[in-house]
Amino acid sequence: MEDTDKKDHRSVVTTDSEAREKVETPAEETASADEPALDQNDEIEFLTDKWKRALADAENARKRADASRAEGREHGIAVAVEALAPALDALSLGIEAARTSPDAEDPRIVSHLEGLRNIRTAFETGLKALGVRTIAPENTPFDPALHEATQTQETDKAKPGQVMVLHRPGFAIGQRLIRPARVTVSAAPSKVEEE
């Protein structure tokens, strides 16, 4: 038994010594050293790419959230203006009626008219502060994207397709049309055949 133990021991010793004798050459050392470095570089590149994608995704999500917030704000303002616009229309009609009244010089009418004008000015200032612009297109070309023609009027005093009368102003915010302006549009006079 002793001989086999010695044999096994010697073979193990021989194997260990053989392993020690196998010394790597500098070229082999470089190849071994490069291999883990390539793996590490690949991992760094992978993680860097992943990080850049996460940054881009976060930036895109922020931009979408900003756009959605702006769209929601514009929508809310548009709904409010649609609800309040008839009151502004009635206020403007009241001002016009008081201004053209036969009693327009009466001090009571004058003071009421002044108060109504102040209310309209405050309303318009509030709309501007919200970014709402008024569409009041008198003496401009008719634009079907912004104007609603309620009637046409034949005339030779204006080019055909011009807005002649503003019946009701329109409103817009950004690129969103809240309501179109109602207008009368000029048309070319029809030719009357002479007899």
C-alpha cells in the first residue's frame, strides 16, 4: 500500500511540478491579460449604451409630459373661453346698444357705458394673459380656417373675398381655434344685362 501511495504522491508531485514548469511566455501573458480587459471594456460599453438609452428615454418622457401638460392647459383654457364667450358677446352688444341709444348723452347711461367698457377691458386683458388671441378680421382677406361667413355682400368698394363686417369675434390659443369669427364677406357685384 505504501508503494501505491508513493506512486500517487509522485504523480501528483510530478503533475504540480509540470504545472510549475509550464511558465507562460510574455505573449501568452499579454493575450490572457487582454481577454479579461476586452470583456471589461465590452461591459463598460454595454453599460454606457444602456445609460445613454435611459437618459434619452427620460428626456423623451419629460418632453412628452411637457407637451401633454401644455395641451391640457390649452384645452382647459379653450373650454373656459367657450363657456364665457357668450357673456363677452352680450357685454359687447350692451355697450353697442348704450352707445347708439338716443339717451346716450344721459349721465347715467354714460356712467353705465364706462363701467361696461371697463368690464370688457378687464375680460380682454385676462384673455391676453392666458395666451388667448382675439380674431377680429375686419378689412382682411377671408380665411376659412379662422372665419365663418354668415353672409356675402356684393360691392365694388372692396375686393371679392374681403371681410367687410365683423358680427362676432373669434378666439384662438396657440394653434387651437376656440371659435371662428362670424363675418360678412364681400363679393363681386353681379353683372346686370343692359337692354
